[in-house]
Amino acid sequence: MVNQKSTVTEIGFTHEDFAALLDKYDYHFSPGDVVPGTVFSIEPRGALIDIGAKTAAYIPIQEMSINRVDSPEEVLQSNETREFFILTDENEDGQLTLSIRRIEYMRAWERVRQLQAEDATVRSGVFATNRGGALVRIEGLRGFIPGSHISTRKPKEELVGEDLPLKFLEVDEERNRLVLSHRRALVERKMNRLEVGEVVIGTVRGIKPYGAFIDIGGVSGLLHISEISHEHIDTPHSVFNVNDEVKVMIIDLDAERGRISLSTKQLEPEPGDMIKNRDLVYDKAEEMAAKYREQMLAKQQGASAAASVDALAEEDVPSAIEEDVPSAIEEDIPSAIEEDIPSAIEEDIPSAIEEDVPSAIEEDIPSAIEEVEAAAEEIPVAIQE
């Protein structure tokens, strides 16, 4: 019986061998790169992440989210694998600094630009106010609502915690500016139920030298001084007081700018009635508004008819240019150039040069010379005599 012995060869793998193996591969990690990594150690104010580099990378707690984070466990879990943004190059210990916040920041701006392109309405809660307006968060980004674009009767200080519908006014990642409008969102929602030429009842909320601001169902419209009456008015204060209830007609709805333009001038049965007999204007408001809508409809139909005529003209004229004129250029004119004009050059003009002119030179001019010589012979005879 043969005894078979197996030999086991032990292979030693030291830290130096591991370092040499890492040096064999050329790892390039640059700030701005997005790389996968695995969490292998969570610390009180950060975490160590394995991204395949020689040294574990580090992510501080302030870089873990676009929102406030009190502890790393709110965002990361041990052995979790996810994407990380390389924030800084290696420090003196060869360690990279990572960020999740920067990835969320880039994606948030991308999402906000998309929402603006779609002209979407978003909702957000006010978390702070200042002298200029209110602060909100959209997709984690801090946004600002100017005071002039806050449409509410509440004082700004009481808006904290209130959820508001908002529209985008400015989205500028380079300048880190995200500006929104509460007023525009309300006006757009209200506009969906309003029409130009409609008579509405509102309340005067403010009077300025250029007009009166009328509250109609929670949104503000401007009754410009030029739209109060056909007669001249020095100031809106001479016609209205704050809290007056008024009947006005909508003459323009500008959803993009969030503005509603109003008029009482168009409701006057006779010029100056808003000053002389306001009650008559209100009694006749619907009747005058109906006439206004008829006039607007007639103008629109006239504009449509003019547009149709222009469209027909654009269709007919090109056909004359594309079909008739080219045929004249391509067929008639070239034939005149190629056939008639060259024949005149090749046949008629050369014949005049080669035949007629030389004969004049050879025949007529010498005879003239002979006559001059004869005259010369006669002149001396006259002198002698």
C-alpha cells in the first residue's frame, strides 16, 4: 500500500505586497467626479467610505444632505453602497473628501429648471421671513418670495409654517438665485375662472397716484387711473376710498406676469358717469360689458379675416415667383442671349468692321489726299500771280 502525502504550500501576503499591488494600478480620482462607494464606518460627525482608493475617503456630516442633518445615521447605513461626489483632492494623509449634498444640489437645480420650463405650480412652506419677503425650500434649495409677490392679508411674520402655491420668477444656478411668486400662482388659478369682458365685484384695497388696487376673490387687479372714466381725473382718491365695493370689468389677463387689468371707463353709458352718477354705471354694467364683448369679437373676426387674406397672398405670390418668372428667365431670356445677341456680334458687327470700314479707308481717304495735292499745286500759282 502506497502512502500518499499531500503538500500544502502557504502563500504569505503582507501589507507591503498589498501596497505594491495597489501601486500597480493607476487610480485617478479628481474633484468633481461622481463615484460609487460603500460605507464601512460611521463616526459621530461623518463616515468613512470605500471608493477603491488607497485610503478610505471621508464624508463630513454637513456634506451628507442638502437639508440639515443632526446625525450621520439619518442619511447613511453601514455597508450601504451609493454615489458620492469627490469634493476635494487628497490631503496630506492621502484622504479624499466626499459629498452627497453636492449631488443633490446639482439634481435639484436640474429639476427646478425643468419645473420652470413646464411653468409648473409648486407648493412649499415658509420657514422664515425678512424685511424683503419670505423664504421657502423647493427641491431642497432655498427660494425667496419678494414681498410684492406675496398675496395675502396676513402680516409676513404670520406666514411662517404656512404652505403656499408658488410660480417660478427666476432660476439662476450660477448666481444661486431662486425667486418665486405667490401672487402669480393665485392669479393664474383665479384666471382660469375669469374671462376678458367679465364684470366682477371687488373691494378697493389700496389707492396709488396711478390707480386703485381692487381685491377680486383673493387676488388683486389694477384699475389704472386712465381706465376709471372717459373724463380726466386728477387722482383716484377723488373717486374711490379704501374698502369701497366696486363693479369693474376685466380688460386684460396677463398670466405670465400675474396681472389683472380692470376698467370702469368701459362701463360708462356716457363719458364722465363714474364721476357724476356711479350708481348708473353699476346698474348698466352688464349691458355695457355685453357691448364691449361684441366690439372685441368684431375686432377679432376682422383680424382673422385680414390674416386669412394675408395667408392667401403668401400662397399665391410664391407660385408666380416659383413657376412663371423662372420660366421666363430660364426659357425666353437665355434664348435671346444665346441666339439673337451673339448673331449680331458674330455676323453684323464684324462685317461692318471687316468690309465697310476698310473700304472707306482704302478707297475714299486716298482720293482725298490726291485732291489736297492738286490744291497745293494751284496755290503757288495764285501766290506767283
